[in-house]
Amino acid sequence: MSPDEFAERLRAEGYAEIVLVERAPGGALDEHAHPFEAKALILDGEIHIQAAGGEEKRYAAGQVFHLPAHLRHAERYGPAGVRYLVGRKS
């Protein structure tokens, strides 16, 4: 799916805010939560997400991840970092 197709799908699902996010190689964010629901398409690189103390999952280019609002999670980024298109909605 192309970034344009994904953005169109996000808008159809009610995601009003759509942004491009880039994270540095080998970076990480400790456990945190967002006040919004997030759905993202990985464009380049990879991200590893451990949600609610569960098993860590890896997402790479072409894959989509979804995080409900207020879900506690931690993130870490692959050796090439990660770039993704994400929709956010309250």
C-alpha cells in the first residue's frame, strides 16, 4: 500500500491528524501512553513495540501497527531507525 493510499484509508476511518514520524537508529522510548489512538504504516526501517507488558512485536516496511489511546507501551528502533506515516485520533 502506498503512503497516499494509507492516508486516504486513515481519513476514511476518522483519523484527522496524519503525520510523518522519523526516529533515529538504535533509539528508544521508555514505557509511555498517548491520549490518542494511533495507526501507522512503516515506510522504512523497523520499530519494536512492547505493549502493556506483553511480548515485543517487530514492525518493518509495509506493515501496519495500531495502538489504542492510553495503552502503555515502549518502543525501540532498528539499526537504520524508522520512518512511518501515522494517523492520530482522540
